[in-house]
Amino acid sequence: MKVAVVGATGLVGTRMLEVLAERNFPVTELYPVASEKSVGRKITFRGKEWTVVSADDAIAARPDVALFSAGAGASKELAPKFAEAGCRVVDNSSCWRMDPTKKLVVPEINGDVIGKDDFIIANPNCSTIQMLMPLAPLHKAYTIKRIVVSTYQSVTGTGYKALNQMEAERSGKKWGEYPAVYPYPIDENILPHIDSFLENGYTKEEMKMVNETHKILDENILVSPTTVRVPVKGGHSESVNLEFEKDFDLADVRRIISETPGCILQDDPANNVYPMPLYAWGKDEVFVGRIRRDPSVKYGLNLWCVADNLRKGAATNAVQIAELLIRKGFLPAE
């Protein structure tokens, strides 16, 4: 199969290549695409060197599938061109997520919505994917009325420049002595600010969680998010408060989550067993723990979930969509 990875030299793009290799995705020809300044660079995939090419050259090669992680601007310009060449596009940017003509997919939750005419498929926001993985089966069992979520999001969600900023600060450099992508230092700090602020006082990142939950799961669920950047590089964490339509049994909640593909239950606080980003790094699952009743509201539940935002929150979910396209017969199996 001919596979293009658009944004191949970025943080998510490099993870896409790793996941493609790890999951033995049937790649026969690889077209790593990056900006003009990176064209001609060599990257290694499955022990072989491949040359970074331009988007035009990749389109001319007519790949079967293209995994995009190059930002919304590039996706808006290039995804339709790849699709017109007969290529299935899985896009990790925010560009197509809320387009009513495009499917927004977490394979374990709503993979059935993809049809043969879907040539541009949107990958949800990392924090939305992570939250909905354990919530989807709970919604099916008890019907979620309301979600209050606070996120603790890794600097890797912003990319290499954010990692460089944090490392510069940890090396002792003073503000102004290094390129900064955040408006304040991030090391030893927490920023209640991810993406730009909107007129309603929420950020774009927060509204993504609202709108994407409605599109993927249920438009009737009330969602109140606060997204926060923390000086961590291992993954995102979320404190999730749920209010259900009906009562639940805690043992049943734990059973449901433990039986959900892609979720791992880590819920033994008496022995200090709970999810942490330090141990989610490099893994594809969503780890769930600190499960307890909320005594302040009828049928309320609290939980804590952690995932590697570059893996299940981005690269792995995209590759899983491509695998789903194979199973549906929309891509060649070899």
C-alpha cells in the first residue's frame, strides 16, 4: 500500500511512523511529506531510508491513504487535493472535525459511521478522544446528563517548540533568553490557557471538547470544560465529573471500564495504584482510576484518566482509522 504521512517530521508525524511500524501496517511505499525546508531530508522507517518529499510529489504518486498532522491550514489546502487523487485522508488537525459532511471518528466508539464515500475523515482532539474512551460505554449503560472536566495537558500537545521552551527554562535560562511559544514560562508553572480565548470566555480547546463530544457521542450531553497546560511531557491527564440519568453500581462501573477495548483500569488507591502520565508515555491505552461517587449530586461519579496524547490522542487513533478502512474494504489489505 502507498502511504503518505503529511507532517512527517513533527512530533505527531514521527509518532505516526512509529505506530505504523509497530502495528505492521501494510506499507509498501512511504511518502513522508513536510515543509519545503525539509524536502530532501532522510528519515528511517522499518530500517530503510526514505526521502522527504513535497506535497505535490506525494499527490502525483497517488497514495492509497494519507495521514495528516501538519496543522489546519495545510489540511484545508492539501486534504482535498489528496482526496481528488483517490487517496483516503485521515486528518489530525481541527480543520474538518466539525464539518457536517466529514466523519469524526474514534474507532472503538463510532467506527461504524465511516462509509465508502468518505475520503476525508477527521481525527478528534486528543483530550476528547481520551475522555470519551471510558465515557462511551458508561453512557451506553447509564446515560450521561452532564460532564465537568478539567484537563492537565502535556507540553507535547504544542509540539517541539514547547518542549524546547520547557527544557530551556529547566536549564536555567531567563525569560526572554529563549524562543517561547507560551505567553509565560511553563516550567514550575501552570497555564489555564490552551489555544485562543473566545467571546464566551472559553478557549478553542475547551469548545472542541464540547462540540466533539456532541458529534461523536450525544448532542444532549452538557459539557463544562477547563483545559490547562502543565509542565509534563508524558501525556495528558483529566479529572472527569459525571452526572448520570440513573443510578449505578461502582463495581459495575469498574467492570465496564476494565472490559472496554483500549482502556486499562488502574483503581487501587489503598495501594497507590492510579493513572499517571509518567507511566502512560509511549502506550496506546487510556488509563482510568480514582473512581468514586460524587456525594454532592444525585447519580454523580468522579474518575481520573490519563493517556499519551501523541499516541491514542493522535497518531494511534489515526492509524486505527486507516486499519478500519482496510477491514471495511476501502483500502487494499496488502
